[in-house]
Amino acid sequence: MELKVMKDHSKITFDALKRNCMPYIGIFGRKNCGKSSFVNLLIGDNVAEVSKFSGTTKEPVKFDAVLADIGNVIIIDTSGIDDYGDAGEKRVFKTIETLKIIDFAVLIITGNLFAEPEKKLVNKFQEFSVPFIVIHNKSDLQELSSITKGQVELAYNTKMIEFNCTNCTDNNITELISLFRNFIPETAFESKSILGDIIGINELVVLAIPDNINSSDGGLSKTQIEITQDLIRNSCLTLFIRLSDLPAALKTINPKPKLIILPTIYFKAAEDILPDNILLTTYGMVMTHYKGVFKKYLEDTPKLDLLKGNDNILILQASRDNTSREYKGQNELQVLINIYCGENMEYTVVNVFDKPYINYKQFSFVIICGSFLLTKKQIVTALKPIIDLNIPVSSFEMINAYVRGIFKHSTALFLN
Ligand SMILES: Nc1nc2c(ncn2[C@@H]2O[C@H](COP(=O)(O)OP(=O)(O)O)[C@@H](O)[C@H]2O)c(=O)[nH]1
Ligand SMILES: [Mg+2]
């Protein structure tokens, strides 16, 4: 993965910057149709390798970019969909794999050629519920015919745009980006509220903070800030209280909190000392409810009890940084599962984004880790083939709650 900081293409709206989840945009088409040239235009810099020789882009390449009206995005440049031979077919396979993670696709064609490879790809877009538009590039060499445009737009309920990378203006690009914005589903921006549908106006939520807040980690976590911002936006009341101050504070606070959110590791101890009439959950559960396939996880998590020694568990890791909290958490979780099951399981850890050749059938259970780094659409598409095979799936947070014996209590809030 190649991540580069790009210069801004033009003015970015405040709203776009606020969003912390990046839509993924994939660029597709035959070899040499101008995919890499188009990526460079979008980004406003020469980042993707352009060549007059076909087959230059061999792997899907990701670029970090900021697009006006949309905000932060990841753009994925792919190799030609018309590649052939053993190596070529593998490349096409990798290109198709990106459909699992993208929120929106741009299909580039030239010379009014919309034939077998394009039709196959568009069928795949539909299979993975990826919205798309078609760009007719190199229109300086051959114009888009109204027949091609009409046929494609009608058949696929999309838009086809006449374009060329050689003489295009900033205005052309800005207009295109606005069009993209209309096609990118809202799920890609995580626009749904975290707790606003559950906590009413003026109801109080307490965010319990570990006592060691001033030590090494310090400050509030990204999750705590995100939850607080969401509550404030929804006119709910929020209060931060240190864990050790919680029992005494609850005696004096009025109104009583509707909900207390706790770090997972303190949940069990808190259960025993906090009043029964206040709802409790964990930060992890709030985020897994927000981002995940919650109902499915709820159903499948108890299937952990059916696992036997040496069963193979697939961990889909969203973080690439093996020093990150998500990685450490994943290793701890393996130990916890083994203790809970009383057996040693096999674990296979794969990055969510690099799993083209996996045969899921070998796994008895799949756990997604660091899912708050992904958009909901990315999670849904990553899990789809697994769910289709009837393999149980769950999230790090749910399994963590389950093996610690707090599953029922910490999910109760979300069940109505
Ligand atoms: N005439 C013309 N040439 C273009 C246009 N867009 C790209 N090219 C050229 O087409 C060739 C292939 O472009 P490239 O971006 O590498 O294609 P890719 O293989 O799809 O990534 C390069 O020589 C580009 O300069 C265009 O709109 N008009
Ligand atoms: Mg290329």
C-alpha cells in the first residue's frame, strides 16, 4: 500500500473535513485506457505511473487524497480488466477483490468500446453493491457516440461522461468530483449517529475514565471523543468521571445517568457495585454496534462454545501497524479464547485488505478486529462471502465481552 499526502485539489468544505471515515474509490478499465492518468488528475499530482506501454500498473495501488465536496478518500488505481494469461488473470482477480472494500467505482472506457470485460465488471459492481459511473476517456481521439452513451446509461442506470485526460480543465475535474459525491452512499461517511437513536434529549450518559488517565496514554481516546461529539450533537448530556470516583459520584448526581460506558476490563467489577437501574455497556460495544453487523455478531458470538481444539479461527485485522492497540488486543484475545474454550485453537491473521486467495471454508469462526477503522460498507463486503458460507462471524469487541462473561449485560442496551 502506498500512502502519500497529496496537495489539496481545491477548497475543502468544513463538513468534508469533519468526516473521519474515508470512502474508497476504485478506478477500473482496460489496459492503457488512462486509469493512472485519471488518478493523477483527481489527485492533482503525478503519483500514479503513466505509460504508453500497457500493463504498467500490476497491482491495485492505493493513494490517499483529499477531494473537494467529499473530503479524505482513498483512491485505488487498478490493472487492466482485459489482462490475460496466468499472471494476467491473477491481476484481474486482485482488481475484482478491491470491490470488497470500495464504496464507489469509476469505469473508464475508450473508443466507445463497452464489451465483454466491461459487462463482466459491471455485473461484479452490482454483485458487490458498488455504485459506479462510466467515463469515456481519450475523447480527443474518438468522441463518445450518443448510441454507446444511451445504451449503457439505460442498461445500467448510471451516467456516462465524455472526457479526456489530455486537455481537461480544473473545472471539468471539479464537476466530476461533485458527480462522484452524488453516487457515494452515505454509509461510506459513517453519517449515522452512534448513540443518538438510543439516548434521548437531555438524558445523561456517564463516560467512565480509567484512573490512570494522567499516566502514559493520557487524555481521552479517539473513541471517547467520538462518542462525546455524537452525544453533544444529539443534545444528550455527558459527564466524564474517573472509575474510582464513580460510586460516590452516583449518589450525588441528579438526574441519574441513563447509561454508563465503561472500559471492557472494568465492566465486571463495576457491575457488582453500580445500581441495577442504570444501563451499562463498554466503549467497544458502542463502537461495534455503530460500525458492525451487530445482529449477526449477536447471533453468532455464542457459537464460540461449539469450537473444538485445533479449530481454525480467522482473524481479519483492519490495522496494518503491528504495534497498534488493535494488534495487541488481537493477541490478548487469542489467549482469552483459549482459556475460555479450554483448548488451543489455530489462529490465522490476515489483513482485511489482503485476502485474495483465502479459502474461507477451512475456518470455523471469523473475528474482525479494529473494525472501527473501516466503513460499514467495507465491513459488510469483507464479511459477505464468509456469511454466505454459513461460517459464524463476530467482532473483537463482542468476543472479548463474551469470554469475559459480560456479553448479555453489555449488549442489553442495543436489543430493543
Ligand atoms: N490522447 C490521449 N491520451 C491519453 C489520454 N489519457 C491517457 N492517455 C495516454 O494513454 C496512455 C496510457 O495511460 P495510462 O494512464 O498509463 O493508462 P492505464 O494503463 O489505464 O493506467 C499514456 O500514454 C497516456 O498519456 C487522453 O485522454 N487522451
Ligand atoms: Mg495504469
